Amino acid sequence: MPTPNTPASNTPATAPVTDAAATPAAPRQALVIGASRGLGLVLADELAGRGWHVIATARRPGGELQARADAHGGRLEPERLEMNSPGQLAALRERLTGRRLDLLFVNAAIDRGNLPIGDVPTDMFTEVMITNALSPLRTLETLRDLVAPGGTVAVMSSEQGSITLNTEDGYELYKASKAALNQLMRSYATRHGADGQTKLLIDPGHNRTRLGGPDAPLAPHESIPPVADVIEAQAGAPGLQFLDRHGEPVPW
């Protein structure tokens, strides 16, 4: 006996297409080293306000960084780090295993006064060079594998590190430490030139911070939003650039 015809089903042959635009993109991830106060704190706050998820470090818990984290409702995540401690740096790397960063930004510097270089004690020279030059690059080397291909590694520098622009007396040790930072970052970029990561040295201008002093012409809330603009605009750019807060090249 012939099999009767089966009525056509009203069920669609394929599953409905999901609207990809309805799924929100994951927030960009940043790690800001040295965010307890000043420029680092304002940068972490600025990025979180732009929708980034920001991990931000300070040597001690609490303080203004924790207050800003509370205000951002989970977008700003404090971490503890003494950057000059290799042990603490390794422990931070372990805690962040499995995280994938779009930005690693190192902000750290100290100044021990305006002495001619002949008057600088050896221990002071060592302290400033470790904090301003060695530790930032050691931090990049330790944490760089957390940064995604196409992500950015950046360090807060200064026009004070420009040999070309060193035409006025003063602050010889600080200037030397920033020039050393720039040179070490150049070596880092040469060694890791094929990793696909954007590399930036940023000059934020002279700001009214504990380091910059009360008479500086800029406030961090004025200089940091343009710095964040530069970071976002340069994402994916090849090579190493030394840029000011307006995105203009600073002479080496």
C-alpha cells in the first residue's frame, strides 16, 4: 500500500538567527601599575569611567584608590604591589594568571630633590634609578605575556627624559632616570619588536602632583583625559612611540 503524503510542517527548517548586536562586547581590560594617587589614580579612574575594566595597583590597600573602586561598582579592581619588589611582582603575575589585557600601563617615579649630580649620594642615585628605570621595565617583562596580541604596553615618561630638550639647569638625577627609562624602553621594543603589541612612552606634561609640585601648570584631571585619548587612538600602532598628551612626538 502506498504511504500517504505527510503534510508539510510549519516549523522553520533552520534555527532563527541571533542578533549579534544584541550581545554586548566584553569591556576592554587594563592594568595600571602605580595608581594610589596622582596621575596613575586619575588614569585608572578615567579608563573605568570610559567603560574599561581596570586593575589598579597600590603599595598599600585602602585610600583614595579603594574609594574610587567603590564608586565604579566593580569596574575598578584594586591590587597590592610594591613594584620594586621582584617577589611581589611575581605574586601579582600569579594572581592574574588567565587574565587577558588590552593595556598594561606602568606609572611610577620618584624625585629626591634638585641636586647637582656631584652632590647626589650613591644610595639616592640607586634608589631613583631602580624606581624610575629598572622597575618599570622589569614590570613589563614580568607581565607582558598577559597582554593580548594587538594590545598596548605603555610607560609614563616625561619630556625631562628628552636629551634634545635638556636645555635648562636642574633636576639632573630625575632627568637622567627618565632618559634611562626611555633608552631601556627602546631596547625592550627592539627585543620584542615582533610581538604585535603597541609600545608607548607618554609625556603627560608638568602636573600638580606630589612629584610635580604645587606650582605646576596642569592638574591631572586636565592632562589625563587627553592621555587616555592617545592610548585609545594608538591601539594597534606598530613600533615604539614617545608621545605627549596631545599625541605629538617628543624628541628623544
